[in-house]
Amino acid sequence: MTGKFWISTIVVFVMTAALSWFVHGFLLHGDYMTMQSWMRKQLDAQAIVYWMFLAHALFSVAFAWVYLQGQDDKPWLAQGIRYGIAVALIAVVPVYLIYHVVTPVPLFVAFKQIAFDSVRVVLTGLVLAWINRGAVTKHG
């Protein structure tokens, strides 16, 4: 694992944590306030927030690693967009649709979660592609 990988992982971690806070702590805050009866209380969540940071760290390592494995000698902008869309279709869309089915998350809130988190993942893919532009290394 190269220095570029670790730089990519750290940048992705900062972006995903910050943008997730913006999406869920700001943009969706009002929606979540209407669901307080079945959501974890804020103090209870704060007591175990380390699990969220672990989730962001694991996502960041995997997000950077998978991108670097499949990176092509093509324009970085298009690669970043494609990668972000692919990850959104693999990780974001199914998760929130499943949450809608197994928890009482309203469908409109699930659609907002999908839209906002998909934008978050595409933006992160763009930054990752920009960091690694011109750094294509093929193995095997």
C-alpha cells in the first residue's frame, strides 16, 4: 500500500465523515426529528459514536482500495463520477431501500437519504479520482 493510498484513505475519511454530518446532521435533521420516537436518543448515540467513526474508516479504506485497483488511464473526472455512481448503486441505494422496508423510515425520507448520500459518494469519488489522476499503476 502506497503513500497515495493512505493519503486517499485519509482524504476520503475526512470527506465522508464531514459530508455525512452535513447530510444527516443538517439536511435531514428535520426529518429525523419527526422520527424521534423510535430513533436512539442523541446522548445515547454520542456515547457510542466511535462505531460511526469505525464505519467511516472502513468505508474509506475500501473506497480508496477498490478505486485504485480498477483505475484506468482515462480522464479522471469521468472515472470519479462513474466510480461514485457505482458505489452509490452498490452501497447507498440498497441500504436505504432496505431500511425503509425493515424500519419505519418513510419512503420520502429514504429517497432523500438516497439522493443526498449518492451526491456525497459521487463528490468523494471525484476528489479521489483527482488525487490519483495520472497515477495509474497496473499489476499483473
